[in-house]
Amino acid sequence: MPTKKETIEIHKDELSAPGIDIASFDNLQEYLHTAHRDDHYMFVILQNGNFHWELDFKEITQIGPAVGFVAPGQVHRYLEAKQCKGWLVFVDNDFVPLQYRDIFITYLNAKQSASVTSDETVFKILPLLASMLEQTQQPLFDSVIRSMIETLAGLVASKILDSQDSVIRPEGQKYNTVVRFKQLIAEHKTKVKQVQEYASLLNISPLYLNEIAKQITGFPASYWINQEILLEAKRMLYYTTLDVKQIAYELGYEDYQYFSRFFKKNTAMTALEFRNSKPLIVQ
């Protein structure tokens, strides 16, 4: 019987020697229903079929052809795969170029999947990549594999960008500032919780930070600060045995009642109501 844990399970150091593993949807059944975090990227490459999965408490249904990504540290589980053909590609962080990682950070928890056409290049690369990984290593094997992984990550990042409403592309000061802002939230969420504090770290005004965050992501800066805190709180409530006081402390709140009010204001339910709102799924 599934039981809650003190911490959320993190799958570490699972990748094969080249820094990549590929799983066909044909072998997905053994992974269904188990929530976990990975310390690497995962790319969803779906040629056809319906793939239903959960990513940080948001249920996603992809209808192939489609692509998507899961960033390191995101809690996810696979719910159902109907007549799916395609692959899940697990990639070491170091194999994903910084420019693509910045795109994934920018649209984290905003837009992590996109519909594509059936003739996309990504569907041609995967069979070749899978075939090469099954072969005995040849001269320049690692370099060739790395180049193909970088191409794969770039193609997924490109489709994520194409699916955005924003006309701003990954270049220029505004985009780079938002990327850095979201990085700072991930790094400092337990200590820094105000827009003006992040604006100060970025040497810009709070008004300007809100403006460019909304322009690029569709949401103001305050939304992303709150969402990062709420998301980690939900993860701990749902997947661990920590009580509300412990969770509040872990998130940097000395007054757990203040945290409780913050949680209820932003979710319309108390922390305990949220904890009891879904069936337990961690194994």
C-alpha cells in the first residue's frame, strides 16, 4: 500500500554512460502512477495517441503529434497512455545547452507542451539516436550523441517558443532579465518573497519587473513568486508527512499562521484541505 514519505523521491544518477536514456511508450506501463522527481531533463516526443500525465499538480493531455519537457526537480507521474507511439527521452542537464535551458526556465509551469506536425524533424532524429545508442561505441561516438541531443533539445525549445502568444523571442535584455528573475526565485524562494526585493537584486524597478514578466510570460512578477512558494508547499503537503508548521518553516515562514492564510488566499482551501483533496499516489 502506498505511504507518504518525509521527502519527495528524487531519481538520481539513473542515466546510462552517454548521459541519455530513451524509453518507448510501449514500455511505459511499468512507470504509471508513481510520482517522483528526476535530477535530469525529460522530453516527451509523441508521434500519435493520447498521453495523459500530471506535472506539478496540473493534468496535461497531449494528443500526438506533440512534444513537451519536464525540468529537473518537477514532480510528475504518468496517468494513461492510449495507443501512444513515441518516446520519453531522459537527458543529463549538461547535455542541454544553456540557451535552451533558459527557454525551459522561462516557460516552466506556464507552457511545457506543444502540438506539432507529423513531419517534424524531431520524429526523424529519435529513431536514429535510439539506433546509435544500441551500437558499439565508435570513434567520435560521444561527440555525435551529444550533438544529436543538443539538436533534440533545440527542436523542443523551438516548438515551445512557437506556441507562445508573446512576440518576444529569446534575445535582448527583457528576455534575459525574466530568465534571471525566475532563476532567482528558484534559488531564494525561502528567503526572498517580495517583488521589490527581486527587482533590487536585478537592479531594476518593481514596476518594470512586473511589466516585462507579464509581457513575456503572461503573468506579473508577483504571480511567479507566489506560484513557486505554493508549488513547493503543495509538493510537501501532498507527497510527504511533514505537518503544516514544518512546511511553513521549510519555506521560510516563522509564523505558520501567516503561511496558512497565504495558502488559503491563493488556493481557496486550507493546507490540510489540499492535503486531503486527492488520493495518495506515492509508492
